[in-house]
Amino acid sequence: MQVVVLAAGQGKRMRSVLPKVLQPIAGRPMLAHVLATARALGSAQICVVYGHGGERVREALDAPDLAWALQAPQLGTGHAVQQALPCLTDGEMALVLYGDVPLIGEATLRRLLDAAGTDRLALLTVELDDPTGYGRIVRGADGAVQRIVEHKDASEAERALHEVNTGILVAPVVQLRDWLGRLRNDNAQGEYYLTDIISMAVDAGVEVVAAQPDDVAETLGVNNKQQLAELERRHQAMRASALLEQGVTLIDPARLDIRGALRCGQDVQIDVNCVFEGEVTLADGVQVGANCVIRNARIGAGTRIAPFSHIEDTQMGEACVIGPYARTRPGTALGDDVHLGNFVEVKNSRIANHSKANHLAYVGDADIGERVNVGAGTITCNYDGANKFRTIIEDDVFIGSDTQLVAPVRVGKGATLGAGTTLSKDAPAGQLTVSRARQTSVPGWKRPVKQPK
């Protein structure tokens, strides 16, 4: 089986300099969704027919398993598939997909391929209450598909039909070459319609069969930003439904955005307005509070992430307590039972089991041992304007509030740093280290007062 993806449309109604097939659904270009589905089918060849903004499309999505065919000028769907013929091999079946129909499902396409077998032409069709604008499926008295008529060319009787063509089809490559070579453009649009091959197949005695999708949303295309937004919500609703079936608790399934792959264990709870990007894994019992953004992270079992926290490129152990308003940046690795409280930021650091920074701290380029307490207002001064250095804090250290650790520096095991310390040299293990100006009280001092105007 080989795949042709039609992705040459300009998308004027998008009112965007971005080519239509690069407009995002769930954080990825529409065309990327279609290509992922084609790859999941195990296609021997994927040919993308490109046109408007073509080089930009190729740069964004080019890969070793893709062939590219330029359609210029753009003279209809039949003309588009003609451009892909040099990429196709006789003796195979060709599946035609569309770069602006991003939600087409693997299960639906497998059913379509099964219906086509090795020698039939199979169409994906749907029944619509309002079929305006769609090509109608015209069947004979025996119920067999005879042809497809486009809306602009249809008679009143044909426009009354509700079974419509989605454009997605499978056909034998050998016959496809012949049929495409005989297309004509004597129609209202002056284009070469791919749908005209249906009547050619019937005339040639090739059986034409139809299959239906699991969900009509799989067949919906995008032509403007309104449709893009509607399809985004449909896609997110499908993702939310799948999570609910897996046993995930979603406080409001309508307020969830998954822009990548989200894997959840048992008894996971997700509050409203959370965004998951890239590859995210939530282990058993994880709770995610409202308005969190989690990107490329593994969250250990029993961890609680409080509202408004941002987690990015982070490995997190079990039973951690994060937030609210906490942020972990790329390179963060947390052990078990680590606490990061409100307005704590961690970057490129390792924090071992049972350590805590409960509020108002910055930990960057640091290695923190077990059972360390980081006091409020503590920061690691890891950057000198040109280079970054690491801070090492060994096990059982207590760091007082408002401490600055000027890297590179090491705090020995069991050490205590007094509040307000600026540490620029290593602190020995098991001792109290303090650096402060001497406290002075000035007798007789008067606070300035404003003079009356």
C-alpha cells in the first residue's frame, strides 16, 4: 500500500502567511497529523503533493520516508494526484489523503483498505444532515456506487442526496494511471476532478465500494480559522474521551489541551485548563491542579502539582509536592518526596530525596543532596555574565533564608548557613557558616519627616 497526501492548497481564507497545511492542530501542523497516521498504517511509500508555500512545507516536515511532488499550477484534485504518479508502483494500492483533514483515524483507514482489498476502488463516505458544498454519492437501483457529482454540477435531485464524498479513497495504481490520464475539465470549475474516476471504474467493471468513518470529525477539512478552532476542540474532546475511558479523572473534559502524547497511570486527576505538550507521563495517583503547563516530563507516582505550575523537560520522582506557582526548567531531575513551593524556580539541577525549597527560591545549575532545606529567598548565583558554574549542596544541609550561593561553591554534609549569608567559599561539613555585616543600633537617630507644603 502506498499513500498520496494532497497538500498543495493555498488556504486564502486562513488569512495567514503560513501555508494552510502548516496551521496547527494540538500544537502540530495539520499535515504532520496526516503523515503520522500514514506511517502508522505501514505505508511502503508516502508522496506529498505540495504547491503553495511548498519549500516552507518541505523544510518543516521533510523526512527520509517522504517523496515530494510539485503541483504547479493547481488544477484540481485529479491533477494533483497525477503529479504523484511517478512516485507510485504498479501492482500496489494507492490511498489518497488530504493534508488539511488532520483527524483521520488509523482504524477508519484500515477498514477502508480492507474494503478495497487488492482490486477494488473504495471510497470513504459520510451521511450529513446538511451536505451543501460536498460531492454527492450517486447509487444505482441495486445500491452500488455509480458516480460522484460535485455540488456545483449537481441537479436538484442529486443535491437532495445526503451521502457525500470525503475525498479519501483507495484504488489500484495501474487503473489509477489509466483513469487519471483520461480526466477532462469540462465542468463548472474548469478543474480535473479526482471524483470523475468513479464512473470510469464502473464502466471498466471495477467494483466500487464504500466505508464509513468511526466519527464524522475524522473527515472534516479546514479552510479558515473558525474551522481550525472548531476542529481543535473536536480533537481535544476526542482525546479527553479516551482519557476518561482509561480511568483518568478530568474535572472538566472541555477544558483540557493535549499537544503531544499524554500517558496516565491509574487514579490520575487533572483539574481545569491544563496544557500538556510533547511527551508527558503521569504515573499512578498523580494530581495536577488547575492552570498548569507540563511539557516533556515524567511525573512519579503520588506526586501533587498545585495550580499555576510550569513543568518543562523534567524528571520527577514519587510523592513530590510542587507549587503553586512553581517552575521547573529543562534539565531538572527531582528525587522522591521533594517539595518545591510557591515561586520556586529550578533549572538544570538535581535535587535528591526529601529535600525542600518551600518558597521564593532560585536553584540553577546545582546538585542538592538528601534532606536539604532551602530557606526562603535563597538563590544560586550560577552565572557570571559569560559562564555558568555549579553549586554542590551535600546531604542534610540547612540553608537559612535570604542566602546567596556564589558558584562554584560546595556546602559540606550537615552544614548550616545562617540567614542572609553570601557564600563565596566552600562551607565545611557540620558547621555553622555565617557572613553578615555587624548589627549596629544608633542612639538618638531620628527618622526623616515630610515637611508640610
